[in-house]
Amino acid sequence: MAPALIVARRELAGYFATPVAYVFIVIFLVLAGALTFTLGNFFGRGQADLIPFFSFVPWLFLFLVPALTMRLWAEERRLGTIELLLTLPLPQWQAVAGKFLAAWAFCGIALALTFPLWITVNVLGAPDNGVILSGYVGCLLVAGAYLALGAAVSALTKNQVVAFVLAVALCFVFAAAGSPVVTEFLDTRIPQLAEIARAVSVADRFGGFTRGVISARDILFFASFMGFFLFVNAVVLDHRKAD
Amino acid sequence: MAALIEIERLTKRFSGFTAVDDVSFTVDRGEVLGFLGPNGAGKSTTMRMLAGFMPPSAGTARICGADVVDQPVAAKRNLGFLPEGAPTYPEMSVTGFLAFTGRIRGFRGSELADRVAHAMALTQLEGVRLQPIETLSKGFKRRVGLAQALLHDPPVLVLDEPTDGLDPNQKHEVRELIRRMAPEKAIVISTHILEEVGAVCTRAIIIARGRVVVDAAPTVLEQSGRTLEEVFRGLTLGEAA
């Protein structure tokens, strides 16, 4: 097993050894369910799909994922275990990758536990399960993007509150970049920036997945987004680990 | 053959002050080096740089010939390191924690189980093997950190205050353990307990304000008719030696 996977396994077990995992999963499921059935008008729409659910997931992740990542490196610093972990014979990027993979797998578990929604639409109608699957893939990629960003921020600061607020703010920038409010404003003032804003918008990319379109460009976008911020994480960690 | 630990002009500057200033020494197989100095003298910083955790501002260190900056993984493979405060993951059990470090070090299956069992035997942890580390007393936590450093039987041991928080019996056990391992390894221990230096160390380095002020055998230090404590106070308080 690669060192990254050994680290990931330990981390994931760590989530479930503390209340973090249960609080996160319960809050996520309650909010996702409540929003889908109330604001999302799940029954009233009369359509057998999960669009109401998927439309809320990125906004839930916007707050919940930074709650997960804020402790990623800060906790290691507080306990001093960062000194232990980084003096074990593993390349530093493997430690970064391991922590990220554990958090990502954890988000995957939380998403998988929304399966009653999927069962519900299949009982009530005949949804296109391919579209639903692609929506879930999109959710997982959005979680991965926010996690990579949040983890990098967590490496930057010792303070968990600072890490949380900064991560939410930065995730919000990428979530909102493609929204009409932003792009229309930029279109009239600085058109070049509007193009960039649309290109880096996580929400826009995610929209394709909820319609059942998995394009190579979007996959590449999320992969490079995660790769970039994991790289930033490793660099920041190298400079600030001993602070 | 080169010494197992080579430290060459190691320097660490933080904004405003120099924590470790041009420190050089080597430690050979069979030597137990006692690293002494007042709080804030740069002991832990030196050990962190030697363990490859903190990048040096200048100079370098080598473990078994591997440079800790250029070949960090190779250097760390030959090193057992007990960081300051013996940090461990509190929610893990003793065996779970030791197995984790063992797996990272590349042990699998029955060899992993043997290594974990052996490390627990060396540090008398069998009685608490399945307890979460956070429920253990300070002395046990320290020994879990020690067990982790000994697990892979490394040629180089760097132990930051290995007996801190232990009761007199446990201190005795740990010193015995260090004495037993000494002929095979190069060991660096930092400590505040001066009697420990006489008890286990073959050599003592006193460091003050980031600089090495004495490098001699403890017996030599005491020969001048003074106790180790008097020597230590004289050198680190800046009085005439």
C-alpha cells in the first residue's frame, strides 16, 4: 500500500473515532433532505429526478467542507503530531495526498448516504439513472475542489476559525464566479474578466453534470483545480510546518 | 566509515534572532550524546533540523550518509525520532498507533505484528495495548512515543527528553534500555536532568544561546573538581568558566 493510502486509512478511522464524522453526516443529511423537500419542491414539481437535491449540494458543501478541512493541518499542529507525521519516511506530498483522500472518501460516504432520495424517485417514477449518477459524480468533484482549496488554507494558518472563514470565502468566490450577478456586472465593465469568471466557476461546471453531461473539459477542470491546490498545500506546508 | 550522525555548521535563524548558530558535531556508533542547555537554548530546534522536520537556514545534517534536506526519505528511514512532548494521535489505540507508524515504515503482516509486539515489550506497554492513547497517563504516553521511535530498530536515535514525566522506576527502565541499545547505535538525547547525563551518556554537549559551549565526556567535565551542575551553571549563565 502506498504511504498516502496508509495515511488516508488512519485519517478516515480518525473521523469516525470522534464526533466529527457523525455530526457532519447528520447535519448534511438533515439539511440536504429538508432543502430538497421544502425549497426544492421535490414532490410539487412532479418530476422523477434529483435536480432539487443536486442544486443545493454545492451550497451545503460551501459551509460543511471548510468545517472538515479547517482542522486538517491545524489539529496536527495543535497536537504536535505534524512533527511525528513529517519525520516518518514518506514523501511530504504523500502525507498531503493521504489527508485529502481521506476527507474526500468521507464526503463520498456522506453523499452515498443520501441513497433514500434515489430510491424514492425510482419508486415514484422512472428517472434517468445515468443522469442521477452523473449528478453524484459532479457533487463528488465539487467536494474534492472545495476540499483541496480548504486543505491548502488550513496549512496556511494555525487558527481553525481563520481557516474556516477564509476557506468559505474562497470557495464562495469559485462558487459564485459564474452567477449572472457577477458575470453581467463584469460584462459591462471588464469583459475579459467575465470570461475568466465563467471559466473558473465551480457552479457552472457542476451544472453540466446535473444535466447528465460529463465532458472531458469539466473533468479536466476539476482535476487541475484539485491538483493545483494540493500542490499549493504541499508548498505551504513545507514552508510553514514548523511555525 | 563516516559517523552515523554528521551535523555541519547547522544554523537556524528566525525573524530577529538566531536559534541555532553554526553548530557542528558528529556522533559515532556506540556513542550516547547528552544534549544539554537551558530552555530556549536551541536543543529542540537542532533536533528538529536533524530529524528533517525544520529546514535549516544554513548548514546541513546527515544521517547514515543521507542528507536530511536532499534525501529526506532515505535519512528518515534510518532514524527513530521522539519529538518534544512525545506527540501521538489521542484517539488511536497503542497497537493501532504503532502499527500505523510501522506500516509507513514498510512493515507488513506478521513482521509488522512482531515489530509492534517487540517495541511494546521494550517499553512495557503490553498492559495497555488496546487502550486509546488519550486515556493513558503521561508516563505511558511518553513510552508510546518511545516505542514508535524504536519500532524499526534504527541505527540512529534522536530522543527529545525521553524521561520527562516518567516516575523514578520508569526513568530507570528507560535508561537501562538506552544503555543496552548503545553499542549498536548512535543516540542523541536531550535532557534537563543532569544526573542522567552521568548515568547514560558517553559524551555531553552543552548548548547556550544557540552555540556549543562544551563538548566533552561527562567524566572529564566533572574532573575539574566540580559537579556537572556547577559546570552547567557556570557556562550557561555566562560567568567565567
